[in-house]
Amino acid sequence: MSTDTRLMFLTSERFEKGNTLRGAFLITDDKTIPLEFRCTQPVQPTDLQKILYGHILEQYVLVELLAMPLIQAAREKPDLILVRNPFFLELRPKIEIPVLCLLKETEGRRHKNIETRLLFDQRDRMDIILTTAGPSKEAVIQALSKIQGLKFQPHQIIGHLPYTIGKNVSKETAQKIRILLEKAGAAVKLTPSIQKTTFSTQIIQNDQILHSESGRFESLILITHRDFADERSQQRVLLNQIFKQYNLIEPFDRIAAALRQVHAQNLDTRSLSV
């Protein structure tokens, strides 16, 4: 293992009967020896914010108000960010650092909130269906040629309408593609993307489970952001080496204990050091 490896363990804790959130990270080397600890000030959403943000409030607070400021303030630059709350995975499109969510295998199989969160996320994913080409097939073919990732050539798609040209695409991307095709005269339909496979069945895939080769620690489930699934396999070699000797869940317990002390004693977070 490289002694230059930097891991960021990123988490949050609730206080004041669950109404206040604080975020924190612990950056360690590959032996989980602390290099840097940092935490946020308390964040307490107002009743009005709870109404306006609805079900996305927790994700907004975790990502925008806790995690992003922490990452930007870090002196040590991590090679990998490890989290326990899947909402933190929404960090990944905003930063250049890989982010993996870790769940104990037994924990993941019964974590019903995960499936609920993924279902919320799927509400913003769309399937794009090209129904008709309109008066100018050539214009639509030219528009299709600008779309990356199509399984067939544009002229083949035109001959087999209606055709689903994209599945589980972000709403923003789907709208852009629809505008592109409609300008060419085509008719396009967007429908919510409903995944047939639930989280509980996805998490038992072999490539998502990380075993401790030493047998000392419970197996973990590795979860990535939906658009960065390849990072799971890319980071397995590093995590396998560490997980032989060191418990990858235990640093989160350290952070939680430190946060409780900081909050209870009202410590000045600007003066904290490892």
C-alpha cells in the first residue's frame, strides 16, 4: 500500500432531538491514522425551509451546506471519500474525487430507507422515446448523430420507430435531447424511468460486496453514484488491501464520538486539530 494514500471519512450527526445537523470528516492514511479532522457549525433548517424543500431537504443540507464546505476547507486532499449515508453520493458530480458509500452487508439488506431514497431519486430520471420522425428524416438523423451512446446508427433507429433512445437519463439531459430532436421535426415522449430492480436485489451483486480477506470484519456493500458505477471496481484494489487489516467502518465511530464532544462542549471548530 502507498503511504501517500489519503482517505476521507465523511459523515454527519443529528443533535437537539434531531433538529440540528453537523457534518465532519476525518482524513487518514491507509492505516486509518488521523491526519486531519474538521467539522461544521450546527445547521438547523427552519420550518419554512422544511416546507419549501420537502423531501430533498436532507440531501440539500448534507451535500450543499455540510459536505461541500468541508471538502473545500480540507488541507489534506483525499484520494477517495468514504461515506455511510447514500445522500452524500450526490457530491460526486460536483467534485473530482471518487465517492463510495459503505454499508455493512447485513445492514444493507435491511436498510429500507435506502430503497426509499433511490425511489425518490428515480423520480428525476427519464426514458426518452422517439415516436415519429416528422417531415424530414434527414434532419432527425443529423440530430441523432449528435447524441452520444446510442446503441444503433441513426438511420437504423429511424426505421424502427417508436424507439427508446435513452433510459434512466437525468431530467435535465432528457429535456435537452427532446429539444434537439423536436427542432428537427421529430415527436419525442419523456416518461419517468422506473427501475424494475430494487435496491435490495442490487446490493447482493458480487462486484458490490467487499470481503475482508483476513475474516476479521463484516463484509461491506459498496455503493456508487449512478453515473460513476465504474469507480467501484477501480477502488476495490485499494480497499481490499486496507480492509485486510483495518476496519473501514470504525473511523466513522470515531468521528461520531468527536462530534458529540465538540457539540456538548461548544468547542471552537476553527481551533481543532488532530
